[in-house]
Amino acid sequence: NSSAIIDHIFASRVLDKPVFAMCHLRDLIKSMLYDNPGKRATAEEALCNPFFSIPFAPHVEDLLLLPTPVLRLLNVVDDCYLQNDNAYEDVVNDMRMECRKYGSVVSLYIPKENPCKGQVFVEYASAADAKVARKTLAGKTFDGRIVVATYYPLSAYRRGHLYQTVL
């Protein structure tokens, strides 16, 4: 019985994830394994499962390895630029001009509050543009600081889910 197997897997302590999320994932998988197609969840029903509405913080390895159209720049903006509106606008314009050198910039956001205060999020038109920018910007010095560049999940960025990731 596939349902019993799924229950057994999720009951084991091997899975070290939040219980709330794992319950939704278990139920989602079980709803898709019915032999009877009439009882089986459709793709639309599966995508409406609460599991997909849980905002997970991306793992640092995912951010570093998988190219997305969104680039996150760390160690770039000092707090003093965030406290003064004119200085903030200047740094936003400087970053936009720098980032446009590597591709078409769809949006650029520098949070003034935590989480991610002072990090620069740049959405490019394509992952290929972000890849070129990452290759060029990583390790570059900006205002005396060495830039760290990582990819960031497009869906999380567009939903406004910004996470502080420990490197």
C-alpha cells in the first residue's frame, strides 16, 4: 500500500524538516498516488496544496549554484547610505548603472530594513544576463568592500520573500 509506505517514510526521523511543511508534503504525495484516477489529485489541485504556500528560506548552496535571473549582492552597501534618502538614491543609481553593463535590468531593490538590509537584489531579463553579472561582480571592490554575488530564487524575490542567508 503506497499510502502506508509514505506514512512510514514521513514517520521516520530521517527527515529533518519543519513538521508543518512535512505534513503538507506527505498529504500532497499521498493525494497523487491513488490508483483510481477519479480520486487522484489533478495537477491544479496539487499546485493549490498548502505545501506550495510555505515560504522556505533557500539553502546557501542553491543560491550559489543555480543561475536565476535574480542576483543578490552582499557586502556592498554601508548603513550610512540607507539612513539618508539622497545617499540612498545615489547608491541605487550607481548600482543600476553598474548592473546595466551586464544585461537588461528589470528591477533593482536595496532593502533599508532587515532582513537583508543593505543587500542589493538585481532582477535581470534572463538568467544568462545574471550569470554574466555574477561572474564579473563577484570579488569586485565597491566602495572599498569586496562584493559577494549569489543567485536568488525569482519566485521568492517577486513575492517579496527576502531571506538572510548565513554564508
